[in-house]
Amino acid sequence: MGWKRVTIMSERLEFVRLATKREVSFTELCSRFGISRKTGYKFVKRYDEEGSEGLSDRSRRPKNSPNATAAWMERMILALRDERPAWGGRKLKRRAEDMGYEGVPSPSTITEILKRNSRVAPEDTKKHMAWRRFEAERPNDLWQMDFKGHFPVRDGRCHPLTVPDDNSRYALCIGACGNERMETVEERLRDVFRRYGLPRAILTDNGSPWGRDSVHRHTSLTVWLMCLGVGVRHGRVSHPQTLGKDERFHRTMNAEVVHGCRDRSMSECQRPFDRWRVSYNTERPHEALGMKVPADCYRVSEREFPERVREWEYSPSDAIRKVQDGGILHYKGREWRVGNAFKGQRVGIRPTGKDGRFGVFFRNFKIAQIDLV
């Protein structure tokens, strides 16, 4: 397949950054990106010697300007702000320093420059209390997945599918989708899994296509994920903050890229999404990461995506049952409901250690409990 022409710089930059992490073999990473080892080594070498400029035509932007005046520095800051209108003083300072500029003023001074040049609305100066949220311990321990609210385009409505890594905030997918159906999500996830490997779990809400409601929490999509060995967690009903990182990601995305897509066709939306994803991962400092960018913290998963799902062998001590129509299984002369998503699947029933109570397992995931007491 090779480099995609539309996102050639994005592909190269993402590849060389991930190659430095050495979580999987270089050959495997090249395979995931659809390039040869020779091509991979070439761009790693050019990146090591010249940085991101070595991946494309040389930029005319100076890396530093020791003789720059205060007026020049101010123009540079305003230009950065115009490119990223949702960024504040801390992010702009860090980005300018990462680009090689010296003598960048403090975040408070940058904020004053923005105010003085009408780049900050009065309501934007209000301080917001930071939330303390759960965070996965390592990259790929947990991904979040959701559809950002759809918006109109020239030929319909675009439904952006977003998948950020919980630990590093790395944006693994921003897909311009024409619907929110299971097969659409599975197709996108296959591409993500082939490139980045498998996470240990994915956090979703309770809506379609990952669930019907708080009672019927699984669909054929989440059953497929469990077949891959990926745990599925559902957020608490009526508690969108459970997916807080994805919600915050959506607000940033809406401010920085979505507003510019409304006059495009559906097929044209993916290009700005791809460009913004690379910018978000490699340029935008994140306060929760100590002002690092997500690419500094992310590693590809060692768990490779299997093109064919292997059969599951339950323990000899498990009582094996096949889930029937209506999501029903029979055990000890009684019917038990585990969900229609598991229809036709084999499940294992095993004791919990408490009298009369048994766990119902699909592969290595507990999906229900039987209480005979």
C-alpha cells in the first residue's frame, strides 16, 4: 500500500516517532504502515539528522531569530494563535519553544499579547477548576471510543469517530463516517488495530452501536472486541464525565477543525481530520502530560491484531452452554438471560466460591452471574 498520498507527511512523522519507542520490531512497524524496511530506515535517518524538515521540503520558517525585535516576536505569537485559536498562553509558549524559538515570553505575557490584539474573548479569561479523573497506568491499557456529535456537510451528515488513548491522550483515530453503524465502526477499528495493535480494554458509553441501554450492555460489536481479547467497559448511565477525556477531546476538535469542514463533502472531511490528528499528537502540548505532546508518551501495543480469531478453550471444570434465541441459556433446570448479543456463542459457567453463585464467562470475560439461592 505504501504511503497515502493525501497524508504523506502525517504518515511519515507518525512512523518515525513510533519507531523510536521500539515497542514492536522495526519490521513489524514497517509492515503496519505498509512500507519496506529500506523506506523506514531512510526516513528515520532523515528525521534523526534534520528533524521533521527532513521528511519534506525544507521549511522557510527560521528556527531561531536572535536579532528579532519584540514586535517580531509578537507577530509570531499571534500567527501561532491564529493557527490554533483554542490554545492559551502555556500551550503557545511550549509550541514556540519546541519549534526552536528563543526568548519566548512567559505564558502570562503571551496572554496579555492575545488580549491586546483582540484574540481573547472576555469569557475566555474565566478560570475553570481542573477535574481529577481516573487515568490508565500505561499506554494501551485503556482506549476511549465515541462518536462526536454529527454535523452537516454538503452531501449529508458527518459522524466523526474518535479513539484516544486514556494514558497518553494520543489520538489513534478520527474517522469521518457517514453513519454510526456497527459495521462502520468495525471497519475503522480493524485499520486502527492493524497499525497500533490491540488495547487491553476500550471504554464506551451505553448507546448504539456499543450497547442498547444500561441493561443490554453488549452488541455484536462488543462481542467481536471480546473475541479479540479486548475488554469492553461501559460508562455510568447519565454520567458523561466517565468519558471525560474523549468529551474534552471533542470540544478541542470542534474548536480547531470541525468548524472548517461544514462546507466540504463527506469524502473531503477526512483530509483535515488527518492533518489535525497529527498536529494534536505531535504539536499540541497537553497540561495533563506536563506540557508534553501525546506522541512523547504513546507506545504502540505489543498485542498484534489477529486477522482470524482463534477458538477459545474453556477450563475442564467449566460447565459449557450455548446461548439460545433471546440470549437465554439453561443451567440447573432454569433459564438465565445473558443478552442476545451472545446468541450462538459458547459460554462457561464456573463457581464463584460462594454457595449457589456462579459466574458466566464468555472467553475470559465475566458477562453475568447466576444466583441459585
